[in-house]
Amino acid sequence: MGNARTVKAEVLMYVLPIVAIGLIIMSAVTFKYVGSTFEKQITTDSTTMVVEMSDSISNWLDKRRLETRLAADNFGARNMNVEMLNQNIQYRYELMQKIYPGAYDSVSWGPFDGSGTLYGWTKSGFKEMHNKDKGWYKETMTGQHESFFSTPVISQATGKIIFNSISLITSNEGKTVGMILAAVNVDALTEKVSAFKLGEHGYSLLISEDGTYLVNPDPEAIMKKKATEESNPELKALGKKMLSGDTGAMKFKDNDGKDKIAFYTPIKASGWGLATVADQDELFAPVGNALKIMTGISLVILVLISLAILFIVNRVMHPLSVMMNEMHLMAGNDLRDRPNEVTANNELGRLSEAMVEMRQSIAATVKKVSGSSETLAAASEELNATTEQSAQASSQVADSIVNVAQGTAEQLTSSRPSAPARRKSAKSSTRSPASPTRRTCSR
């Protein structure tokens, strides 16, 4: 009995493990589902941010293209009026410097004759330029693109990265007669792209249509290396994805072996590629924090449920404990009337009331039995007294009988003659017959 478990212990031993296992399973499922959902949401949000940045760059580039197209469509350009074209390039340059300070390196125009001669306006004023051997000029002379952006190059005059926004001039007869150009500094974009990053250790990449780095955290890679020719296979694959025209995310290891994730998307206006790279641990840190919080909440819930179970068990066991004590008192012959300590309005309360009624019934029965026993004891005492009196009377009668018997015996003894007298009498009777009267008396 000393090692017997209580009902409370039994309930806690079976219920709490089930609750704990259930919460653990729920937490594990939630951990996996919520972790995956949070990661997908962060990935989606990050991709959306990259797309928005790409759209912003495309819009900026489209405005640069629109500016040259409008300049190529004015009256002086369509008629190849040299004076009007020279006035227009000066006006354009000064206007662009007001609207976009430092964004334009030069604006120019040139005939569509393959000479490579351009007439431009720069910071230093009017300038005649010769670009016959430049790749972008040769591409322009093919006439395949009405308006396009050239591949970025380093300006010989300023040492900055520039690209040309080029639009062809079409005469009123529909013949290509010239070109309008604007040399745009990439710095206006690179500063914006470099400032765009996810997390403290994040960075962004911007590559031209041939894969050349325009923005890279490594200054030595800018305009010198191509993302599509990286020695790291994963970085090389990222470069190809950036120029694929698709939008997405890619996990990879950088040259230092750190886990990274890149969100890439194309620059639609130019065919360039944009990507922002983040440290996975840093980017998904909120997911880990959220899961830790959920784990803590699960533990708190487990503790609260355990306390609730313990409270309920104690509340249920208290009436049983009271009734058990009551049974022990009844077993010890304590049948005194006591108030019912169980006030629960349920089965346990009714059981306690039945036990009180049982105690009262037993007490009443014991009281009746006790009263009968007392009556029986009194009758027994009377009977004993009567029996004693009868015994005394019998003893007295016996003593009287003994006394009577003794008196009779003494009388018989005293009336009987002695032996010599009897012999003498016998002789006398032999000698003389007795008279009739004497014989009768002798008898």
C-alpha cells in the first residue's frame, strides 16, 4: 500500500505525456510549415523589391531614350538643319544638367553617312567627335535599331562608365538621315543600385547585356570581369540567369563558402541584368526568431495546460480525499454527525451525500443495537439475580433437608437398644412366650 499510486498521479502520468507529445507534434508541424511559409514569403517579398528596383531603372532608361527620340523627331532634325541641330544640342545639354545634374556626359548629333563624325555639347562646350571605329557606331550604322542603348564603356574624357542612348533621325521622306545621341553616366544608376541591398552584408550586382559587371562589391571586377565567365560555377550560373530574361531566386555559395541567396531580374529597357545578393542566415533570421517565439509559446502553453490539468485533478480529487477520510473515520467507529464538506453539484457531490446518509443510517442502527444490548443486559442482570435467589433458596431447602435427615437419624439411633440388651431380651423371649399384647407392641 505504501508504494501505491494515487489517482492524481495516474491521471497526470497518462494525460500530461499525451498533451506534451501532442504539443511537440503540433510544434514540429507548425515549425516546418511556418518556417517554409515565412521563407517563401521573404523570398517573394525580396523578389518583388528587386523587380521594383528593375522597373525603376527601366523607367529611368526609358526617359533617356524618350529624350533622344523626341530630339530626333523635331523639325530641325528631320530636315538636317545644322544650325538648329547645334542649337538643340546646347539646349538639351543645359536642360538635362538642370533636371539630372551630372547624369549626362554629352549630347550630340551626326549624319548617317558612316564617317563617324559627331557634333556634340559637353561640359567644355561644343565639340566635334570622331567615333568611326567604335562598336556602338558600327551597330548604329546597320540601321536595325530605331532607338537603342549602346554597351557601356569607359569615357576617355572623364574615365567614367557611360552608355549612349541613340535614336535615328528619319526624314519626312522616311529615309534615315542622321542620329541623335546622349552619353549618359552610369554613375547615376550605379549609386542607386549599390545602395540597394538586403541586410547588413547584402550587396547588388548590375551587368550589361554582354555580362560585364557595372556594379560589383569588388571594384576590381567592374568593367573588367564578366559574370558569365566567373571561375565559380555557381556565380557563373547566376550570371547566365541574370541575362536569361527570367525573374527568380537562386541559392549558392560565394568564393568564401558562405551561403548566399540572389534575387535576379532583367532590366527590360536595356537587356541588362540586376541581382541583389543576401546572406541566407541574415535574411532568414526573422524566420528563426519567429520559430523560437513559437517554440516558447508552445512551452508556455504546455505549462499552462499542465497547470490546468493539475488544477482540475486537484479539484476532482478533493471530494474523493474528503470522502476517503470520512470512510477512515467510519472504519474507526467514529459515527458522529458532521457537516458535509463536499459541496460539488455533480456525481461526487451526490456520492458524498449518499455516504453521509449511510453514516447516519449506520449510526442509527448502531444506536438501536446499543439500546437493545442495554435492555438485554438489564434483563440478564435480573435473571442472574433471580437465579441467585433461587440458588440461595435451594441451598436453604437442601440445608433444611440435611438437618431433618440428621434429626431423624439421631432419633432412630436414640430409640434403638444396645446389643447386650437385645441379646438379653431375646433370651427372655425364648424362655417365656410373650403375651399377645407384647408381641403387638414389639412389632
